[in-house]
Amino acid sequence: MPEPSKAELRLCSRLRLPDGEAQAFLQALREGKSSRQALVLTVLTPPGYVPPFPCEDTASWGWLPPRVIVPSDPELKPGAFEDYRKGFYYPLDLSSAWESAALSVVQAPASCLDLCAAPGGKSMLMLARFPEAEHVANEVHPARRGILRDNLKQCGAVRSEVAGLRPDQWAREEGRSFDLILADAPCSGQSLLAKGMKNPGCLNAPMVNGNAKRQKGILLSVLPRLTPGGHVLYSTCTYDPEENEKVMGYLLKRYPDLSAVEVPCLAAFRSSLCGFPAYRLLPRDGFGAGGFCCLLHRSSSSAS
């Protein structure tokens, strides 16, 4: 393997990876073969559905969300099947399903805002777990919002509202509040490398620091819309602690009425980089390219 770049070494240092693990991590980034698919079953899926391809026995994993299946063939093209066109399932990276496992400790919310929703995977996962929730799928960019709307329609999510407000506009929506907010935040996307996709500059400090600043701004803007007793699920598809644990640490310090929530089914993935419950997935874990999640709870006695 070629000598690691300064940016690669800096990331490994921030992740506190021992030499052997650091080498395996960098190799996974360079090989780009860590992507793994999952399929979310939708409201259109027939009862007793049997997919037209073999799927993994995932019972021993202990964390896979409800109504999620994992094809056995990593090279499978699920979009090539008629069942996809019928809206029976929605494909996404297995890492995204892993992140949504944090919702296992959340009681069914009456309302949910998916703040950065396109193309729709996190919304599909939320609806699979909480089908009765009032659901708003938000996407600022018009083209991506169109894709989001099409995906929701194809999968039968006809009760979902599609919105296009910026975070600062949500901050002014004083008449609306949500029991659950999904913030799958824009990030440097370092896990794209592990999928074999090009992402120039994603390891560089200016890119990482710029995204961390943006993530903090997004969360600060949307927190006024969270009900007392409600939850925020923060997630990214990047590795750098600056965009993950440090963003959560900043928020927890600024808002004493927020606390990070233990997620028992993700205990094996608990981050060692912070003193509060947060969870990270790396390519070595075998469940996709990787990601980060942290579930926050607002005190029931908090002023809205």
C-alpha cells in the first residue's frame, strides 16, 4: 500500500486507531469495496412477501430495524426487478439502516421532521418503524426535492408532506413542533471513499471544519421545533470526529436540557471518542461503508 497522506494520517490519529487497525481502515478506503445494500419494505409490500432473490439471515445481528432485509449478493441490482418498480422496497446503504437502529429506544412519535430528507432513505426507515406518525420530509434543493417526492410516491408514502424550508426558516415556524427530528446532516462524506466513489478534498481540514460549522448551524436552527420530551437523531456518513462527536459535544454543552441516549442494540459500536453515548461504524465492521449516529433527548420539563 502506498504511503499514507498527511490527511489520512491525521484522520487515523483523530480516530485513535492502532497501527494495525489504521492500515486496514486506509486499505478499505483505497479499495472502495465496503458498500453493502439493504432494502426497506414499504406500505405497498404484500403481506408475507418473499423477495425474488436470496437474503441474509440477520437474526444474530441484533440491531437491524424492522422491515429491512439484506440481499445475500453484494452485486445485486435491486432496481432491475419488477418489485422495485412496484414500490415493494426501497434500496439504500446498509450503514443508513444501522444509523436508524437508534430509533429502537424511541416511543412512537406523533410527528416527525426529516430535515435533510433527499433522496428519502431515512424517511422510509422512520415510516417502516412508525407508520402512524405525521411525517414531513424536508429538502432545500429543488431538484433533490423532486427526487424525494417521486421516491415517497413510488413507495406509497402518500400521507407524507414534502417541504423545502431552510433550517433558518424552520427556526421561525413557531406554530409547528415535532416529537422526532431526523438530522442526517450534510457532511464531508468520507465514507464515499469506502464505496469506491471519488470525493476530492473530503479528508482535508478546511472541508471537515466547514461542514462541522454548518452542522452546528443546522442543529441550532431546528432545535426550537423539538417538543419537550422529544428526540433528535443526528447522523452522518463521515468518519471525522470533528463532524460527529464534537458537534454533539458542542450541542450538549450549549443546551443543558439535552442528553445523549443509550441505545442497547448498538452497544458494540459505542464510540470511545467521547464520554456520552454515541455510535460509529467503520468498514471493518462489515455492515457497509460506515457512519455515525447519536440520539438526543430533550427534557420533558424543557420550555419549548
